[in-house]
Amino acid sequence: MFGEQPDDLWLWVETCKRRQAQDLNTAKAAKADQYVAAVEAFGEQHGHPGAGR
């Protein structure tokens, strides 16, 4: 996905934000936080600074 459609990074960011906003149990909330961090790191490494903010 990322390699072929880099302009769709916003979709990953939006999905992560929606998951974080949900009432999740501790394990799912931690996983959502991991995804957000991964998307932010990917965006910064591939020329999309602040992608997750």
C-alpha cells in the first residue's frame, strides 16, 4: 500500500485517529498507539513530515 499509493497516507492517519478515539480496552488502545507511531514514522521517513499530526 505505502509503496504504491503514498498519497493515501492520510487515510491511514485518519483510521488511526478514529481508532484512538474509540472506547478501547487497554490492549487495543496500546495497539492503536503503535499503529499511529508507525504511520508517523513512515510518513517522516518518506517525505510526509507531520503525517500523523
